[in-house]
Amino acid sequence: MLARVWQRRTARFGLGILGLFLAGALVGPAVAPMDPLEQDLTRRLTPPGTGHLLGTDEFGRDVASRLLHGTRLSLLVGIVSVGIGIAVGGSLGLVTGYFGGWIDLLGMRVVDVMLAFPSVLLAVVVVAVLGPSLTNAMIAVGIVSVPVYARLVRAQVLTVRSLPFVESERAIGSRDARILVRTVLPHCLAPLLVQASLGLATAILDAAGLSFLGLGAQPPLPEWGAMLGHGREYVIHAPWILAAPGTAILLTVLGFNLVGDGLRDALDPRLASTFRADAGRSSWKGVRKRHA
């Protein structure tokens, strides 16, 4: 699978982008040139150049330092939000698809009600109830993604639960919990992995949107969406305030989407067989060249 993912140029490009941002999240705060919260009003709105690689914002804070610190926050938002969606939605889809009956009916009606609301509106409602903060924004984005994972896992379980190896598990007296965890769940991991990689991009984008509206990260946290929201008043006079976090969001979302496409192609059985055939032909050509 890893070989098939690496075979795609777009997937390699996406992995390269994500590798850079992951390195920035790990070592960025240590190598940041300045304190991201330190204000210097004498140097406010300084354009990019000597002393400030990406310029300063309306309070004289170094944009490059805030961008590096914000990388960790934004990636954390995506990981936590997707984790909530997988944990809640995956469990719901696993149980409803396996047991069926009134459990499936009740669970899917709850999912349908959640899908009836636009995702952004539902996230805004959740944050309005819990209160504006970065933690509540992560919870809201995670709740919004629950229906996607629930429907995905349920569809896989409906396909797997009637197969002979599951029936044999029931015949030997295995408990339902063991069948779900040891037999059914592994067959749901491939599409779940692809959806999670794509969902990370959506989660980062949704959390940035909430922060842009003032419902996510609160000042003075250097989160990318919050940086966009605070700098929108200076889009004409100091566009670098918005350019840095906007470009970071763009590249991160692009990287996750490219990697997700690569995983989807690698885990598709039809494309996998094509890859093996192409690899076999390539190796046979190499053998013929060496013998020649």
C-alpha cells in the first residue's frame, strides 16, 4: 500500500507539504524568532523584510512567529476533531449496522436530523451553546463530522455482517462484542482511513472558519483562522497579515487532500491489481534488458 501511495506524484507532493508543516509543529516554537504574544506598537504593520521575515501585525507582533506557533494549534484541531468524529460516528455506525432493527432505525434517524442542518450552521449552534473557545470549536467540528463516519462505517458493516466468516464466528459462539472488534471492524479501516485523511483537511478549514467568525480561538492565541479574522481590516494596507495564515491553510488542506486521494487509489482493489500488473511488466522489462 505504501509503495502504491508513493508511486503517485501528487501523493508525494502532499506528503512533502505535510512533512514541512509537521516539522514546523514539532520544532517551530523552539526556532521561532520572537515571542508570538510580545507586542511592540512602535513596529506595528511593518512590512516583510529585515528583522521580521513575514512582517508584523496591528499590534507589532511577529507574523512568522505566530504562524509557527499556530501550526501546532491548527494540526491539533484537525486531529482532535477527526478523532471525535471517528470515535462517536464509527461506534454508532458499527452498532447500528451490525444489530439492525430498531437500533439501526433510531441511530440513522438521528444522523438524518444532523445532516438536515448545514455543517457550518450546526457547528455555530454547538459553539454558541458551549461558548466560544478553541476547545469548543474542536468539539463542534467533531460533532459535525459524526454523520459522515457513521454512514460510512454502517455501509461497510452491512456488507460484511452476512459474509461466511462472520457467520462462522456466530456459529462457534463468539460474543457480539468480539465479532465487532476482531472481525467486522478491521474491514472498515481502509475506507475509514481514507475518509479520515480527507476529513483532517475539512476539520482544519471548518475550525479556521469558526475562529474567523470569532467563535473559535480567542485572542491572543495565534491560530490561523483567528489571525485571518483579526487581519481582515488591514487587507488593503497590510495584506501580509492575511497572506501568511491564508497560504498556510491552503497548503495544509491541499496536502491532506492529495494524500487522501493517494490512499484512496492505493486501497482500491481494482487499482491495486492494475498496479501489480504494471509493476510486474516493469520488472520483466528490467530482466529482459539485463539479459540483453
